[in-house]
Amino acid sequence: MKAVVVGTTDLRECPNCEGLWADAASLEQIWADREKQAAILGMPSMIKPAEAGAIEEKVRYLPCPECRKLMNRINFARISNVVVDVCKGHGTWFDRDELRRIVEFIRGGGLDSARAGELDELEERRRQLHAAELGQAWDTRLGGERTSHLDRDSAFSIAASLLRTILK
């Protein structure tokens, strides 16, 4: 791979496949800096629009250029439809034009949408956990049996709390 500078960001490029390797620090700079994103968007593209969203027919795992261990394949931000190869300790491999597609995704608000979706998912999990805890409290007060041993006020209190959790 040869060293390339895109804007002010140091990357490495494979001259055969035109893929790019970016270390974690460089990626953080790109995600945070609109000028660095503009430099990525200003790179010439060799991919036809029809190919941009194409799904790979043959999945392949690539070794990290630094440690040679096979990298993990992830859908960037879980909703971008751009699958990249990541080595947690060293960086990310982008096949030809994937870095541009991710920058377009970020600029189009995709990263904010992904974060909002994750927050919604966490809130739903919190609600489910709370409902499960209430159900467990119900079972504990009943001594493990579903009988009418609860006093009426306790039963209504637990039921009301469970309904509030479900309806949130």
C-alpha cells in the first residue's frame, strides 16, 4: 500500500483495488471535521451509481494490514448499508468508494438517525427490564404462587406500575 493524503488526512491506498486503510485516529478526525469530509467527497469516484449499493456476492474476511488478524465485517452505524472491515486495535479498511459513501451517509444525517435509533432501543430495553422486575416483585409477594394472598392495595399498586411501564 502507498501513503496518500486526502485533504490533510493521512491514509494508505492499495494501488490494485483502490481500497483505503485508515487508522482509528484518522477516522475520528474525518467523522468530526466537515473540511476533512469535503476532501473525501472531492476524491474522484470510479464506481457507477448502480454499483454503489450493490451487495457483495462473495463474503471475504481480510487480514488487518497491521497485525494480520482477520478483521470483523460490520455495517457502519448498523443502518448505512456500507459493510466495512474493522480491526478494533488498528483501523478500518474501506473497499473502493466505501469511505465516500459513509461520509455521504454522515452528511445526510445518517449517524444522527442511527444514534436516535440506538437510544430508542435502549429505552425499550429499559422498559422491558422494569416490567420484568415488576413481574418478579409480583411473584415474590405471592410467595411464588399465583393466589389471592396479596392485599388489594398492593395488587393494584403493582398492576398500575406495570401498566405505566408498558404504556410509556
